[in-house]
Amino acid sequence: MSFNSAFVAFALLVAGVVGAAGLLARRSAPAELPHPAGWALAGRELGTGRVAVLLGGTVYTAYTVVAVPGLTYSTGGFGLYALTYTLLLTPVALVVLPRFRDLASRHGLVTTADLALARHGSHALALAVAVTGVVAAMPYLALQAVGLEAALRAMGVSPTGATGVLSIVVVFAVFSAVLLPGGLRHGVVFACFKAALLMGTLAVALFLVARHTAGPRQVFAESARRLAADHLSLVTPPSSYSAYVTLALGSVLAQLMYPHLLTVALAARSADTVRRATLALPLWTGSLGLFAYLGFVALALGVKTPAGHAELAVPALLTRLVPHSPAGLLLGALAVAALVPAAVISIGMATLVARNIYSEFFNPTATPKHEVRAARFAAAVLTAGALAFALSLPPQDAINLHLLGGVWIVQTAPAVGLAPFTRWFHHRALLVGWAVGMAVGTAMTVRGGFASVTYVGIGPVGLPVYVAVTALVVNLLVAVALTVLFDRIGVPRRSEALTEPGGRRRKGSPFAVRVD
């Protein structure tokens, strides 16, 4: 395969999409006074179609569409837990996200930390949620660069070489300069390009696979034969059922608690808009299932990847199926797919930093315009930090830290995920439960060599369970026990800090939309 022609096609596609999307985004942006809800949430005015595209584009990242087929390529049927999790995400999101959106709209909430503060009145708990959201999402952002690295490797470009590093830095620098100033409104335009490119790439790949194979029956038969040689199977064995189920459930909770997913939900025009947009997620899951099938195709066709780099299975398959420039175009589509979630993740993290850390503790008198400036600066710094992190560490280290980030973000579920439904928990109990869950989850993950599953039981009686779920159970038990104890001994609760009609603040509510 010619390196020059593929790489030139790759670069031209990425540059063309970024330029065209940036131009359209700037022309469609309304003139308005800077406000966090305008920059981070697109003024809470996105309709069903735009929320559906942005929601799918955020959940199904570039790393997802290379990691999931990488899992099926390397583990067989167990890798399909990702499809189970994305299917489960739809009904859970239908219950949770509209409640979040309604509460946020009524009371001027912009972030997950705002929600924790509104329900429980605890600045310490809100700070814990904000810091956890930023720290957990950083590896997630870095993984988008890993997805871009996989595309470069498939073209024979080393991500650690001068050309590879310069390519990644330039793509993210130009992208940040074009997209981040406009916030989520610009992200919607890029998400539309991403959806079209990903679906086009998938259609071309499936067409080529149909020409090079005898059909799914032959693909699965050959995959099963190759997996059997490594003592693996197309079917998840009964001994792994508990790991499969808890990984799927834990991934649902993690996805819902990440700040970027809630950012998209809060940007919707209404709760009904969120519901209708969420119903489109199974369509994205169907496309992810077809990408997972490409992992089996790569296995059946004997595609080889370096040890520990199963995420290269689909990029390597594409370079085998098509020659030269067309391969660069297909891999360029995967690169563009990395940019949309990177932007939304950056926006979600930056808003937490600017609103719940900087304005809350360092500059309480900051105006909305000042908050937006701080958020833009934070987004640029966080993106640069995640990029440096991705380039300086081996991909496996980035994946390990993403696994740890998933464990951490799930520990905010009692304070954030249950907040729209109940205020029964004592705010101090939630804070202690969060701390214990973080410590237990971190210790179990590190001690297990960053394996996602741990053995829970006594002696020969036990089951393999996702670490995040195990730590969450401990977190909830501590929160429940301490809530009962604190209420019994009379430890005072903080009052719920919500805003009055019209957006004006109640005393003790630092997050409401300001009336200047």
C-alpha cells in the first residue's frame, strides 16, 4: 500500500470536513450575550434531530468503533457485552435524562455538580462530583487521540514519530480553534458530518466484505475455528455471565454519569425532545453491531495486529480491503469521528471547572461572560493536557486509566443519578460513601492489574463482577447506613438549594441563572 497517497487522502478529508463544518457552524451561530447555558448547552434550544445526532455522536466515539470490533476480534462473543450495554442504555436514559433536563431547566442548572448542590445543599459534595467528573473524563478524552493513532498506524505512520505526532497535534489544535469558541452549537454541526461519514464508511466496508467473503455464515464459522485455538468462543460461557451482565450494567451507569452525556441532554428544548432523541440510540447500536461484525471478519480473514493492539483490527482490515487513497478516506472518517466526542467531553469538563471550581471557590462574583471565558480557556487546557497524556503514554496505559475513570465516575451515581428522584440520603453520608467507593474501586482495580473484573466471594463460592459495580455497592451500603445513623443522632441536613421562579437565586444557591 502506498503510504503517501493514503496519508494525503486522509489529511485532505479531515481538513475539508473541519473547514466546512467550521464555516457552517460560524454562519449558523446566533448573536447573543455570553452565558454558560449558551456556550455549554446551546441555549437549551436543540430539537430532536440535533439532540439525536449529538447524543449518538457522543456515546459512540471513534475509540468505540475501533475498540468494540477489537474486542470481538480478541475475545469473541464476550466482546458483545458492549452491544448489550448500549441497548440497556436506551430504557435507562429514557427514565433518567428527561428528569435531569426538567430539573435543570426549572432551576438554572448547567452541570452535574449543580444538580448535587441543588438537591443536597452541600458544597463539598458538589466539589467531589465536579473533581470526579473532570478526572474521570480526562482519560476518556485521551482515548479519542488513541482512536486517531489507530488510523495512523494502519497507514504505516507511527504515532510516536515526527509525522504522526505532528498530524495528531495539528488536527486537535485546528479543531479546538474552530469548534471550542462556539461551544456546543458548533459541536452539533460537526456531529452531523460525523454521522454521515461513519455511516458511509460502514456501508463501504460491508460492501467490500461481501465481495471478499462467502457471507456471515462463513465468517462466523472461520472465526469460531480461530477462537477455539485460543480457548475462546463466539458464545459467552456460563462462568462469565456475571462479569458480562455487571460490565453491561456498570457501563450504562458510567455513561449516564459522565458530564458530557448530561451536557447533551440538558441542551434539549424539552424533556419530550430528550425522550424522542433517546429512542434513536438503538439505530446507533445497530451500526455498532455491524462494526463488531467487522471484528469477526478481520479474525476470519487472518488480519494480524501487534500484541496488545486489538483496536487496530478494523483499520488494518480496511487497508487490506481497499488500496491506497480510498483507504485513507475511510480512515479519515474514523479520525473525524474522534473529534465530536472530544469536543463535547472538553465542553463538559470545562464547564465543571469554570462553574463549580473556579467561580465557586476562587471568583464568586464572576459574571456569566467571565464564566464563559474561563470555560473556553479550561477547555483548551484540558484538551492539550489529554493530548499530551495520550501521546506520552502507551495506548494500553491510556486504556487502563480510562477503565479506572469508569470506576470513579460510577461512584457519583448516588449523589447525581438518584438526585432527581429522592432526597432521602444525608449529604454527609453521600460524601463518605463516595470517598469509600473511590478508595475501594481504585484499590481493587490497581491490585487486579487494571482488570475490569474482580472475583467477589468467599473461598470457592463467588462470581466475577465488574469492579465499578462492586465499589458502587459498597458506596451505597455506606451511604444508607450513615444516613440512618446521622438522622438518628440528629446530625443536621443541608436545605435543598433551588431557585425561585424567574431564575433568581435563593440564598445559598450559587448556580442559578443570573439576572444582571
